[in-house]
Amino acid sequence: MKMSTIIIQHDDCLRHDPGPKHVESTKRIKAVLSGLDDIKGLQMLPAPLATLEQITRVHPADYWTDITGKEPSEGIVAIEADTFLSNGSVDAALRASGAMCFAIDQIIDNKTLRAFCAVRPPGHHSEPATAMGFCLLNHVAIGARHALEHPAIRKVAIIDFDVHHGNGTQAVFEDSPEVLFVSSHQMPLYPGTGNTDETGCGNVLNLPLAPGDGSKQFRKAWSSLGLPAVHSFAPDLILVSAGFDAHQRDPLGQIELQDADYHWITRQICELATDSCNGRVASILEGGYDLQALATASRAHVQALDS
């Protein structure tokens, strides 16, 4: 019997409000959920709050104490140029990290093969002691460390196809051979990291794309380099930082991907997971700032996860 893909979300993720003009708005989650609304068989589950134990496997306790202490009772507080706190931001971030850990538990406990966490704020720019790029906690990194606590999981591969390089994820794991990090992203572009010579301890593979690149270059990079590297690594679990801002409609990048490319890369990941790790894939929303593209691209992603 086929197990349905689970979608993990929570209304607390709508409480994080970086301001009316900020692209990382509550409308993003609403767009994603509207795109998934009529896909039959999906199971929706609420995201728990991440625990301090889960968070501090990646982030120092004093870092998180500082963040929580800055959350305002009203209004908005700037942490850095484009990263803000409002009342509710802390719980939103905790739900997002908690969603990733819960998704992994559901997969390891054989309750599902695949999961997508429809949560915000995103996480892959957050370094251990630095909030940046809209990100407060690095959810995929917290999830990977959580998974590695389980005796069945010895190696985790993280695939990141956001238009921006996941500098935070790379920083967390660049000295951790039990985690492979593979990222396609536009260069030059924020945050300025992700060159091919950034290889960690041999566990980091960056696949930079040039402005204007589209489906052909994206699929070639993953087919010839990215996916073979994951296959050779033979992970016990694959985690996906699913950013949809490399879409041709997105205002923050100049990569020309279409919905079909997100379906393609997701199917490639799932087929690889079937060969390498019993089909185990947990995915989490990162970027994606055109609401129409976010709805249709996330739909293509989840349809491929669920097929």
C-alpha cells in the first residue's frame, strides 16, 4: 500500500511579520497551501515546536537566548539589514525547525516515505551564531543533526536548489563528513558564497549557475555532477532545501526555471532515494517570492514527491 506524502504546517508560521513591504510575507504560506489544495491523498499534520535540545545541536544556546530576548511585544525589530523580528517570530521559527524534525521522525518510524514542510521563515542562510537572509534558525541543519541521533541514520545528504546559496548549511557541516551538502544557486548573488572551490572536508559540492541560465544548465549541473555525487555518497536520508526563487517569475533572482524543472529535480531525487535510502526524503520550504510561481512550483514539487 502506497503511503501518502505528509504536509507539515502550523498557523504559528503566519505570525512572523517582517513588515508590509517585505517579500518574505505570510502570503507565501497561503500561496503554497492554495497550490496543494486539490492534490488528493495528502495528509496534513501540525508542526510541533522544536526543543532546545534540537536547536542547540546547531545553534549555541546564548545565540537563541539573544534572539528570543529581542522579540518585541509589538512592532518590528531589525536584527540585520533584511532580517526582522515581530511578536510571534520565535514560535514561527520553532515550528519550522520542529516541522523538519517531526517529518524526519515520521519517515524513520515508517509512517511515510516523504514529507514537505510548508513553513516559514526560511532557514538555510542562518549560520550557527548569525541570523541573516530572512533566516533565524537553520531548519534543515537542525533536522540533519536530529536525524543523525537515530541509530538507523549514519549519513545525510542535503540538496539545496534555492536560487541563493545555503551559506548557513554549508557553514554548519563543512567539517562533518557524515553530511553531504550539494547546492545549485545563482552567482553572483546574495550571500556571495558558493564557489566551486568551497568543498568543506570533501563533503560540499557547489553548482553555481550564471544569471540567465535556465532548464538546460540546471538539469545538466544536477545530472552530471550533483545527483551522481549524492548517489556515490549513499545517504540513509535525503533532506531538501526547497527554494522556488530560481523560477523565471521570481523577483530576487535571474535563473529561468519553470514548474517542470522543479518536478524533474524532485523526481530525480526521489528515484535516487529509492536506490540509496529506501525512498526517504524530507523537504522544507526555503525561498520563493512570486506568489503565483510559489503556488505552482511547490505544487509540482509535492506532486513529484507523492508520485
